[in-house]
Amino acid sequence: MTSSAAETSLSNSEIRSWTQALAEYRQPRPLRSIFEILITVAPFTLLWAFAAYAAMNGHWWGLLATVPAAGFLVRLFILQHDCGHGSLFSQRPLNDWIGRLIGVFTLTPYDYWRRTHAVHHASAGNLDRRGVGDIDTLTVAEYRARSRWQRLRYKLYRHPLVMFGFGPAWLFVCQYRLPVGLMNAGARPWVSTLATNLAICLPVALMIWTVGLVPFLLVQIPITLMAATGGVWLFYVQHQFEDTHWAENSDWNFQHAALHGSSHYDLPRPLRWLSGNIGIHHVHHLAARIPFYRLPEVLEDFPELKGISRITFLESLKCVNLVLWDETMLRLVSFREERATR
């Protein structure tokens, strides 16, 4: 990882200057946005239909198509994500309604998600504003102050089987069916969630009527679970890496947290494409209105950004064990490292 070296070479004033430098990339290109929608929706639909046809006729090998279909479903979520930031199109209503429509297929209520995600962007890396739209992360001191039962609960929550297995399934299949966390935030989260739930019933009923219940489940369940796990993994590794940045509110700075608290997840090109360049996350947090397809332009024009907070795919696998923020060493540590420093 190269974030530490890069962090020491940039002052806060230099980091703030990036906001102005990146402003020209915020303008979406309507034809490109439409093209990105088409080349995501069409392959997803064809792969889903192929897998369903194979299942209907007992060609079980055809279910392998659910793997790339899950990848395209992740890409659909990235389109919805850009709509939430108002970056896919210039018109806010157009972004919102496309985002709501995509949310039917990603099982994600758009307005509810957009609100919690906005909180995440406004508070990422702030130790005093944790808890909404992010992954629960305790400091070493907080963990040690917990009871034995509370520490066990946190260990279970951070276990890979929960974080990337049961957790994503629960989030997209169950938790998103109610506006959890925004129960007292007015009518919009409720309307968004319940309307999405009702809208989901229409394509589900149509697909079951068309292909039958069993083929539908054989196709939809693995696509949903794989896409959910992939999405949670991307979100996890973009903030839960060793040299990430956390600070108390009095020392927290938005630009600094964006650039050093979000990773540049340097994936192989095919995965970079499927994930909609969301791995260029430090730039995204610094200027969230940049369309996902313009993020590589930023790295090409400003190559000094490539090395900041950069982690490779192999390096990211080690991030699974990083579960506690050590306020002394200013980095994430594992449970084993925490025990060694007692």
C-alpha cells in the first residue's frame, strides 16, 4: 500500500485544491450515460434469460451464466449509485426516476438508500459521526470497554462469513424492505421503500409466470446473493484498509478524509469495468458528482492520484482481518494485533 507516503507529501491546502481542479469533470455526457445503461441492461437481461431457459430444460450447466449476470447486476447498482449523486444525467428528476427504476432490480429503495449514502459521504472517516450508511467500526479503546458479550457480538459481526455471506443477503433481501435507521425521518423513506417493494412484485410475478417458480428461484437467488456479496465487498474494501483515515470531529477534514479515507482499489481491467470504476473511490469521495465513466480520465490527467491510497486485489484480501481502529498507531488492526498490545 502506498497511502502513507502519499499522505505525507500533500498538505491540506493542496488536497482542497483538488476540488477545484476536478470541477470540470462533473459534467455528464448524456449519450455516453444512455450507452452505459444499454450495455449494462442488455447483457444482464440476456444472461438472465439464458440461465432461466437452461434451467427450464434441465441444462444445469447454463446456470453458470448467473455468475456474469451477478456482475452486471453490480454494474446496475453503480448506475443507480450515480443517479443518487446526480451524476449520470444533468437533470435531477431524470436521475431520480432512473435510479428508482433500477432499484427495483437491485432490491434497493432509491430514496432511502440515497439519504443514508449522503450521510456516509458527509461523515466518512469521522469517529464522532459513525453509524449511518457505513460498516460499524470500533476503536481499540471502545472494543476493550465493551462487555464480553458485546465483544463477542462485534467479533461475529466482523467475521467474514457474516460480513460477506449472511450480511449482504440480510441487507438486500430483508433490511431494505423497511427504512431501517430512518424510521423517524419523515414519509419519503417509507414511500420509497414500500413503493420499491410493491414494484418488485411486478417483474417477479411476470418472471415466475413466464419461466416457473423453480427456474426463477434457481436463477434469481444465486444472482442476488453473488451480487450482494460483491457489492458489500467493494464497499468494505474501499474504506476498511490498513492505512485508511479516521479522526475525531474536531480534527476531521472532508477533503483529507475523502482522499485518504477512501481507497484506490486498483482492480484488473474486466473487474474495473464491471464495477463501474468505483474502485477509484478516493476521487469519487473528493468529487462525487463526477460520472463513473469519467473517473479514469481524472487518473490519466492527474497521475499523481494513482498512488494515493492504492491497494491491489491481492492486497485487499488481507483487509478482511482489519477490524479495529487503533487511535495510537492511526491504522486499522486485527483482533490478534489488539490482543498483542494489551
